[in-house]
Amino acid sequence: MQKRTLGNSGLEVSAIGLGCMGLSFGYGPATERQQAITLIRTAYERGVTFFDSAEAYGPYTNEELLGEALAPIRDKVVIATKFGFDFNGEGGQSGMNSRPQHIRAVAEAALKRLKTDVIDLFYQHRVDPAVPIEDVAGTVKDLITEGKVKHFGLSEAGTQTIRRAHAVQPVTALQSEYSLWWREPEGDILPVLEELGIGFVPFSPLGKGFLTGAINAQTTFDAKDFRNSVPRFSTDARAANQALVDLLGTIAANKKVTPAQIALAWLLAQKPWIVPIPGTTKLNRLEENIGAAAVTLSDGDLTAIEQAVSKIDIQGARYSAEHQARINR
């Protein structure tokens, strides 16, 4: 697989990474452990070198899974994880926490769970309004100086937060949602990232599975699947948004690839420093996603996609009101 560098940082990763959240959290029951380890190691064998986790995924169990799966090849991969939440006794999030002492504690715990002596990319999972971003960046800077972290990242941060953090400790990457059905970052985020030399790591690059074409208005989700609470996944919204999937299907058929591969190839074509991290629990979907790196979209293809997509009005909010309230920029 081709490699990409995240901004000016020098951090080189595979053009497509693996978002590991869904193996442990968010989309229903956790994947059986050995099956998940096999998938992670297969991803590496197919050229993936960039693996994304967080203490919040489980919590904790996803980092433990990655630690075990990647231990034999630790020096050949880049592991990203995140800090920024407190958790209650039931394992649920009980609020944001990016206080310096907490960041340090999370880093130490993550190093143990990941079975490593350094975190390659350490993201603030969500901006904490109670802690100045300069204090957050300064703490990660100290961890970098101490050799416990290599690179600093932000997730879902706004432009002013990015600028303030970057002034204290250069930000290697911003991780936020970006796809053909969520294009908000194109407004002010992408220009600032380009100006500052910061890489972009889109999560949910396949619209939480919707852009694969495997979901329609009749699809039912597991009771633990967070998409049950997402307005964009209501039955009516799915029916309305099917037009986008149908469009991708037509374009994909003409190029003899899949809708998911078109969606990922479109992201890769936007900027050379964009590295999407689709997640999956299925080996066939993993192969499909990795195959997107070999799909080339011409200027004509991109223009045709843009013209067609611009005529589709995507229905439904990206998050529930409760989830949206956690995004402070």
C-alpha cells in the first residue's frame, strides 16, 4: 500500500488506516478476541501500518486488544490513542477530563495496555472547555520530551483551538468526521490544516457504514449500536439519504469497484495529507477498504461526483443532542 505523511510532522503511515473502535465498542457486542486479533494482523499483512484506538473504546478493552495484536510487530506500526474522559463504575463516560495530571495518568495506563514504551500519536479525544488548550498541549509536549509520546493530535477541534494548541506544541494530526455525507471540514478546517502543515484523519469515512450500500431504510441495528440514537440513521432519513448511496453505486459500477471504494478514493483524492481510518469487523470488508487505495479518480470523475452529490440534500443531524453537546471547539 502507498504511504502518506501527516502534514509536516514526518509521521509516515499507510494511506488507509484501521479504525479499531468497532471491534470493542459502539456497534453492538465486541468482536470475539481471537477473531479481532486476526483481523488486526491481517490488516498489517495487507499493508496497513496505522491503527487507531482510545481508552474510551470499551473503555480500555480496545487498547488491550491492540496491545496484544500488535506486540509482535510493534516497531513496524503506528498506534494512535486518545485521552480526555472520566469513566464511571459501569464503564460509561462521566464527563470530560483533560487536566494535566489526568493526561499523564492516562498516558501511563495506555502504555501498559498497549504493551509499548511510547505512544506514536496521542489525541485529545474532545476539547475540554474547563482546561485551557495551552495546558493540554504543554502537558503532551512534556510527555514528548520525556519520550513517552511521539506526536500530538486533536479530535473534533475548531480552528482557533487548533491554532492555540499548535503554537505550544505542533499538532501532527486532526481527527474529525469527514466523508461524502459529512463535508463540514471543507469550510474552515481544511484550509487551516493546510496552512499549518497538519495532517487530517477522517473517522467514519464511510458514513458509519451507510456509504457501503449495506444499510437501507429496513436495516435494524443491535440494541447496543449507537446508530439507534443518531438522527441521520432514523428510518425516514435513511430512506431519503439512499439517493447518495444509489449515486455511488452507479459511479462504482462504471469503474468496476464498490461504493465504499469510491467513497474512500474520493477522500484520498482531496488532499495528499488525508488518511481515512475506516473500521470493520469483517475480513472481506477489510480487503475492500484496503483496495480503495488502488482506485484512481480522474479530475473528470471528481467533477462528476461533485456535480451529482451537490444535488442531493442529506437528511438528519450527524449526532443526537446529547452527543453533540460533547463537541466543544
